[in-house]
Amino acid sequence: MPRNLALKSLSRAAAVPGQAEQRLEILFSQNPGFNNRDRAFAVHLVQGVLRWRIRLDWILKQYVRFPFRKIDPQVLNILRLALFQILFLDRVPESAAVNEAVKQTRKMGQNHVAKFVNGILRQICREKGHLPYPHPEKERSLYTSVYYAYPMWLVKKWTRELGADMTLQLLKAGNEIPKLTIRTNTLRTTRQLLLNRLEEESIEGRAVSFAPEGIELIHFKGSISRLKAFKEGLFQVQGEAAQVCAHLLLPGKEGLIADMCAGLGGKSTHLAQLTGDRGRILALDTSLARLRGLRQNTERLGIGSIFPLAADVTAPISFLRGSIQKIMVDGPCSGLGVISKHPDTKLTKKEDDIKRLAMIQKSILSRSCQVLSNNGEMLYVTCTISKEENEGMVESLLRENNGIVLQDLRQRIPPWGVDLVDDNGFFKTFPPIHGMEGFFAALFRKN
């Protein structure tokens, strides 16, 4: 049953963005009888609760007559799941949402708690049209935080940095269901041929607005890995903003390229495509599990120019000193630009994390400068909307590293991407403006 899998996923998720969805995929593999519709419903429930949890919890607190922290975590997730359905899913009858929540509670062997769950949810259903939110004028920041389900610190930070109007647009965009975008593997096919191939598999797709290899899948349900086109290595799942980044570095077929925080290889494999798989790309990461996933991706895509390397690039990597012509640094960041994809970022990230992550980014950039060759280029990328991690990091790098100069990306971006570079020469995308994830990139050269 989709609701039960959603409950298990939410109850066992760790305090790391994306863990709930990963847990759900494991549960799907353990329960193979679910059809695409049930899978989609379970995913929608999990993402919906994570996306709106701050609002859901606020409402529940107004109806609970004892300290909120005393609610059993499992029961609290049952209430959140039911309340999400009541407030946001028009096709689910309120009575069905309440009844299923009561059933889930009774399965825990707590009939008295089931009465509490039933009473709370039915009262909310009766008062659904006038729920007790904070006053939108007298308590504007609190209202914005609760109604749009973002932590107060982030609402205040964005309002301070971007202004009230842009912040409101950003909050709304982050609460939308994310697009599913893939990148054509141009080593094996073209975007148009891939669109034709997807149509043969009854999958509707359309070319994205900017990235030349990008395709948005429309109304797709189920597991992407089941598609024949995926198994044959004709595409890689990757957001549109991330697809632009490899084009900014302009990798050549000569010299050594390094992806300093390669992960599963989204950008590494794209760099390989742009070199025609004739370059040499070092894919560095601290996680052996991620490097194994990267290896699987390269094999599926038919790429042979990537060499995985386990390394911590916050420490000295002197064996590479001065030998890298092109460097991609897509380091750990707060992820505030991809909240629609990972809504639990709103719950797991704290304001102090930005300073901590900025220190890690600073260390990675400093080490990368040391191994960059003379006249070599380095692209710094984040998927966040945070001045400390973006413009602030650029200023710090230029101030503390002699010989490193900033390049104007207006001179580098292909014609299809000119609207994605600001007046300072930075690649900057905003979800409400560009219809894609919030990314930042700056290009440096070593004199």
C-alpha cells in the first residue's frame, strides 16, 4: 500500500537531504508488486510531506492540547501524511485520508491514540476553510515561513539579500513539483533521435529552453531505469542548470581535466561527451560508493576517458601539482537552489551550515589552485542561492590566491545561454526566472 511505504520512508529517513527518497527506492525494490501509479503516489506523499512539513506541523500544533514533542514520531508522520492529503490532494477524499490514518495507527496497537488521530483530523477537515495561520501583516515573516513552509532563518536571509518580491517568487518556485530532465548522450545519439526513441517507448518529452542536450520528460511515472533507452546508455538524468556547466569550462581533447567532487559523475560524463570521449578526465571523490556508481554510469554510457580516483581534495593533492589544464569544482554546498528537488533541505540545513560549508569550499578551491597548470582554467559551481557560498567565495579566492584571475563568462557562454550570465560575468540561474534549478558558476584562470 503506497501510504504504508510512504510512512516507512518518512519514519526511517536520516537528517540528510534525499535520504527519504532513497529509502523509498529501497522499499520499492523490496516490494516489487507496486505498479507505476502506486509508486508515483508514494513518491508524491513523501515529497509532499517533506515539502510542506513546516506548515503541516504548525497546523497540528494549533489543535494539539499537550506539548507537540510528546507525540510519538510514528504517529506524527501518520498525521502529517493525512494532513498533506487533506490540504493538497483534491482527488483524495478527506474521509479516505482520515480513515487510512486511523488504520495505520491501529496497526501500531494503540486504539486510544487512533481516537486522538481521528478527532484531530476530523476537526481540521471541518475548519479547513479558516485554519489558524499567523497574521500576514502583523507577523509577516512568521506567516511567510509557515504558509510557504520554509524555515524562518531562510526567509529572513533571502529577504535581506534578494528583496521581498524575489523571495516570495523563490519560495513559490521551490514548492513546485520538480521537472524531470535528462541529458542526451551525444556519443551515441542526438537529441532529436532520442526524442523519437522515447516516443517509441510511449514517453513524452520536449527539448528544454537552454541546454542543447536537455530533454524534459512530461508526466513520467515509474522508475527511469526501466526504460530501454536508459539501459542502452542513450541519456543521463541531469538537471538543466547542471547541464550548462560543462559548456562553460569548454574542455578540449588535449590535456588533463579534473572533476574535484565528481559524485556519481553527472558533470564528469558530460565533460567526456564534449571531448568526444578523447580527453583524459580524473574524477575525484572521497566516497568509494559514489565512485562505484560513477563507474557503472560510465560503462552504461560507453565512456572510456574517465578515471575514478579516491581522494580528499580538502587535503594536499601534491602528486597532481601544476598538471591539470581544466578543473571543475562542484563542491558540497547548502543546496538552496535545488529545494524543489530535495525539499527536506528546508528541514535539515541550518544557517550555521552555510559558514561551515563555505570553509570546505574555500579549502577545495585553494587545493585546486595549487594543481592547476599555468594558463589553466577552473570553474567553480554551486547549486545554492547564498552570497557567502557564491560571490563571497569568489572574492575570497581572488584575495588569497595571487595569479588567479576572474574570467567573464559573457565571453564564454554559447549564444543559447547569454541570458544566464549576469552583468558581473557570473552564471546565475533563478527558478522563478529561468524555470530551472538555482545555480551559480564563476570561471578562473591561472596566470
